[in-house]
Amino acid sequence: MQSKNGVIAISLIGIIVIAFTLATFFLLEIEKSVVNIWALSFLLLSEVTLFAGLISLRFTGEKHNTLFVRAGFSVALSLYFIITLVSVLFAASFEEHLKTFILIELAIIALFVIAAISIFTWSRGIARRNEVDMTKIGTKEPKRGSF
């Protein structure tokens, strides 16, 4: 039940953030130029990715080291969102260079995907090594509160 409540809370926060982003773009005096529309698209993509990623972290399986994957993936999601937000704030300077702006945004996405894949791969490797170590000492669960 607690997991369901967390998913609902994250979903509602995500919907509010996306609605606020759209309202800001359409209600303020922001020029509706091509580069600004691309910037809005990339910002919305990063917001959807952020909240979908946070929801998916609630369902990490036993095949991954959950501490490593949650910490690493949360940081990667947050950095992706912040870097995209900063690049969107400077989108107006790319008015004459739309293709460069799109290329920068695609590079940001590619770096995030590489980081996410690496985090999941490393966490799976850590989980496997932990399982082997626990099997060697004769238990499936680590002892709590002792060395």
C-alpha cells in the first residue's frame, strides 16, 4: 500500500510540474520561436523522464543492488533534469543555431542514457557479487548490526 501511495504522490507532483511548465510557456510573454518550442519539448521530455524514473525506482528488483541503483539513478535523473533546465534557459542564444541546440540536447540525452545503463549494469554486478559472498558464508541475508 505504501508503494502505491508513493507512486500516486510522485505522479501527482509530476503532473503539477508539467502543467506549471506548460502554463509558464503559454501564459508568460515568451516568444514562441522555433528554438523555444524545441526547448520546451526537451524540458518536458526531461520532466517526464525524471518522474517516470522516480516511479520506476520504486519497483527495483532483487537482481540489482537497490542502494546503488536508487542512489545512482536518482542522481543521474536529477542531473539530467538540471542540465536540461540550464540549457533551456540559454536557448535564446541559439536562435540562429537551432541545429547546434538540438545537437547539444541530444548529447545531454545520450550522456544520461549511458550513465543510466552503466548504473544498472554496475548494480547488477554488485548484487551478483553480494549473492556469491553471502553464499560463501552460508546465508542469503547479511547480518544486521554486525560486521
